[in-house]
Amino acid sequence: MSAGGGATATVGLLDRVRAFAEAEITPRSDYFDSLPEAPTVATTRLHQAGLANWWIPSRYGGTGAGLEESVDIVSELAYGDAGFAFGSFLSILGTTMLHLCGEEPLARIHLEALAAGGGSCAILASEERAGSELGRITAGFTRHGDQVVISADKYFATNADAADLLLTVARDTGDDADFRVVLVPRDTPGVEIVKRWDMVGMRGSATYQARLRDCAVPAAHLLGGNGLRNLEIGLNASRILIAATAIGLARRVRDLSMEYAAVKQVKGTALSGNAVFAGKLGQIEMLIDVMRNQCRAAAAEFDRYMAAPDPLPALYRTGTLRSALAAKMYCGQAGWQVATIGSEMFGGLGYTHDHPIGKLVRDLRYVGLVEGGDDVIRDLLYSRFVVPAGKRR
């Protein structure tokens, strides 16, 4: 998301991220797979290196990198550990909504704080019964003069415990059709972390079940516009970067496979000289290239919207970008193909905890599950882009 950053501000950024990942993340795969306490030491070091929240616009003190550049940044972080990458970039969903939909004084104070402090914001949207049908959420807020009071039970909220801000999707108790996003500072009385989920993969991130009970915040913390539409707009950015994690993971599978092939003997010769192996690695390389091209194309489209003097009206009309949905679903499916090829290549070793390939398989599965599983994305693509415009819901 670039809305104030320029090429000069991001010169060398990718090289710095790559060096950081090589030094701080890649060598510590076992640590990140152990469900480490959040935030990790690496999170602090990311901020100390001047790399945290790299997309925040320069006018708020951030680096101002665009989403297209962020695709390659996320790929490098995910090459080291996709869970760490996920926790590092997911705040883009909240900062995008805050930047576009919050009043300028509210946006400025919090975006400047995130840029300066390297903090994070969490999204509290999903609920146990509502799932991906956010129109069924039960979280509610009530207006009391210059305050709003919100109560909510939210199911999956990444970064929620260590976050500075909880951007919570709720409906007005006085008007069931009025959905809003409410900015709730993490230290607001009534915020409770119920538990941390013990995830199968992506264990370098931290996802929680959270509860808000009668949390009072200023009425100015209500973001403007329809909360579900605001969420749709922000999800374009985060879904593209979720898709980009599959690129880094697939690259890691490819490289581990090449290392293995140099020492593994098949019929008296190195596996790297085997035609079947070569064909499989050629297939992986093709998938990596198409994943990257789709992610960068979707990100470039989003960047074009954000480069407008006032991007919100056009994004509000558009809502979900077809290119973002396609990137998310394609990379989830292509990444899973790479995981399958990679694990089969290692035979029984690929089904153990003794080799990194097993972790990569677990991590890759998340791309097709979070922020809309494949069936949800299929339905969105059908209802928004296949059904004739006059018959769309």
C-alpha cells in the first residue's frame, strides 16, 4: 500500500529484508515452529532494523513501500518462516482501513505510533457461529453520547494479545443493518484474551480467541462507512500478501529439494541428474513464476487505486478486487501442489518432523484457508464477477 511513499524511500529495502531473513529467521525454523511467545525477539529486531510496518505511508513516518514491492518482501520473510511473515504483515489490513476510513486525526496519531514503535494492530471480525458470513456477527456497540460501548466474542484474531489496536467489526445495537469498524486500544478495560490457538502450521504467528465486555471508547473511534465494505477493501491487501507467502514457501521447497538431490543417490547417480526429478523441479519453477506474476499484478492494481488523490470512493465502489481473489486462490492451490511434490520427493523423510519439508507442508496449507477458504473465494468470484451485474447480490 503506497500512499505517500516513493521509490527513493524504498531503495535497498528488499535487500535489507533478505539479509534480515537470512540472519534472523531462516536458521531458526525449529524455534518458530514451537509456538514461541509473541512478540518474538525477531519481531523486535525487525523494528530495530527499520523494517517493521514497511508499507505505512511516509507522511506518517513509515517507509511507504507499495504493495507490489511488498509481494517480494513477504516472499523473502516467508522463505525464512511463513508464520513470522504473516504476523509481520497482517497489520496492513487494519492500517489500510484506518488510513482510508478513519478521520485524519485518528489515523495520524495511530499510524505515526505504529511507524515509530513497530507495533501491530489486530482485526477482530471472525466469530464462532458466523465464520465467513460476517453479516451474521453478533458483536454489538451502543452509542452513549461521545462514547461507544462495544461487546464482542471473536474467534480468530492474529496478533491480538500484543497488538496496540484491535479493529473490531460490530453492528449498531440500535440498527442491525449498520455495521462499523471500531478502533479499540488493546489496553481498554474489558478486553480479554481467552486463549491462544494451538495451530497446526504457521506456528511462528500468534492467533487468539478474544472477548470484549462493555469496552468504552470515544465515538471518534468509529471508522466511517459500512464496516463490512471497509473490511473488504482492506482484505484486498492482506489476501495478496497471504498469497505471496506461498511464493516464499515454494522457493524454500525448491531449494531444499535441490540440496537433497545433490547427495541422494538413485541407481548409482545423483538424484539431480534424474529426468523425473528434473521434471518435477521444472513444474515447481513454473508454479513459482506464475504465483509471483499474479501476486504482483494484483498488487499493482491495488497500488494504482491507492495512488489516486482520494482512493476511497473508487475502492468503495469496487470492493473486492477480482485479481486479489484470484491471487489468493491460485497461490493456495499452486502452493499445495508444490508441497505435495516436495513431500513426495523426500519419501518417508518428508512425512517426519526431522526434516523441514514437513513444516513447509503444514505452513503452505494455511494459504487456502485463512481470510476466506477456497469455497468462499469461489463464491465471491462467481457472485461478483460471473453473475451478470444486474443480478448480483
